[in-house]
Amino acid sequence: MKRSALDGSQHTNFIYLLPGLLLYAAFVFGPIIAALGLSLTSWDGLTMPRWVGLGNYADLFSDSRFYIALRNNAELMIFYCVLPLVLGITLAACVWNLKQREQLALRTFLFLPYIMPTAVLGIIWAWLYNPAFGPFNQFLRAVGLGSFALPWLGDFNFVLPAVGIVATWYFFGFCMVIFLTGIQRIDPSLFDAAKVDGASARKTFFWITLPLLMPEIRVVLLLTVIASIKSFDLIFTMTRGGPANATLVPNIYMYQLGFELNRFGAAAAIAIVGALLTFAINFAIHRLVGSKSKGLA
């Protein structure tokens, strides 16, 4: 039998892996180590870095603006994760019952926002929300509801939901496509058996479709949680974290510290904390949702 190229010695196998390892070290692992080292220094980008140890982290966790950013990020997770998941799985169950042509057209139409850059979407929606000439307020005034016309991105109570709705609109079509793919892998005989037993569409959804979509739910949660923690361009183009920190999130705060105040060490500390937070939440999702999906396998 002819031996594979990877059946040789460990040194030979390592040579094949070396190019990929070097690329990973140069573009992934290396910057992470550099950011970790930078977070332990005080550096303004011009002079030599000064070692401060854990001083940046101590300052960060005593900074009220950082806690405001974390709270805003937690609230935005409702719009980045929960609402897209609920809307996506509901629409997937509805679209699945349509004919193939109508299903393809609706799926394509609802997926379109996801292929657009979020920075561009932020600019477009900022124009839609404009209090003077934005279409939303113009429509409210035209139908006699001018009292509901608000400066959406300037109101402390509505600015966060206004930005969050854009994130929901961006992600729910993507979630729907993933759930439609998951429904396609479910054995059709399960739905036929439920119909024969007289199960309603609601019971079929909650007792068959939803439990068997646990792997897709885990994927959606992982991707949307990462996107919510990394959120920057959409918020930056719409509000830049304002008004008065009402939409400030850790990545916006990191940008302000690094590129506006030249506190690159403190900005790197926020990046490290954000990475640890992402790992912790993803680990929790793997343990909670992943264990359920394994139990159904």
C-alpha cells in the first residue's frame, strides 16, 4: 500500500505544517502577544513605552466610563443576539412552508442587508433617522403624528434602541438562512409522523423543529455574540458613542483612548479584556447549548 505524504517522520510532517504555523504566528498569535505586552505599558505612540504592569487594568476597572460601555454592550446584545435569533427562527419556520420559488425569493430579499458593509448601513440609517429631513420623521408628520417625530440619535432614551434596531435588521436575515439550512437536514418523516398523530403546527415547531435546531442556535449565538462584543463601525458611523456616552461600547472607548487621547496601553487593555470576555461567553454557550444539542444527537 502506498504511504501518504504525512505518514513519514514527525520532522517531515512538521515541515508541511510550518508555512501555516508561520502565517498564523505572524498575523494572529503575534499581534495578540504584542497587544498583551502593550497593555502592560504606558505609551503615547511617540516616546518609548513605560512599564506599568497591571496599572492599566487597575485604572480600567476603576473607570466609570468603562462600566457604562459594558452596560451599553450588554443591552445591545438583545438587539444583536436575542431579537435576530427569535425573528430568524420564526421566519425560517414560516418561509419553510412556502413553495420553492417564493422561498428562494424571500430568503434572498431578507438576506440582502447582511451582504452590505455595516459602516455604509450606519451612514444610510443616520440619514433615515435625521430629525429635520429624515424619511421616518417626514412620514410621521405626513400622517399627523408629528408629536412622535424625535431626534432619534440625539435622544438619551431612544438612541440605543435606534442603533440596536439597525443591528437586528442586519442580522435577522442571516439567522433565518442558517435556520432554514438546519430545517433542511431534519428528517421529513418526523414532520409526517407528527401530522399523522394530529399535532398542530405550533406543537410540531416547539417539540420537533426547535429542539433539533440546537446546533444552529449555538452557531447563531456564537456569531452574534462575537459581533456584538466587536461592535464598532455601525455605532461609530451613526453616533460615535454619543450622545453623552449613551451608545458608548468598549471598542468605541478603545478607539477614543488610543487614537484621540494617545493612550495606547489603556486601549490595548480594553482589547484584552474584550477578548477574555468573548472567550468566557462563548465557553458558556458551548457548555449550555452544546450539551443540549449533544443530548439530542
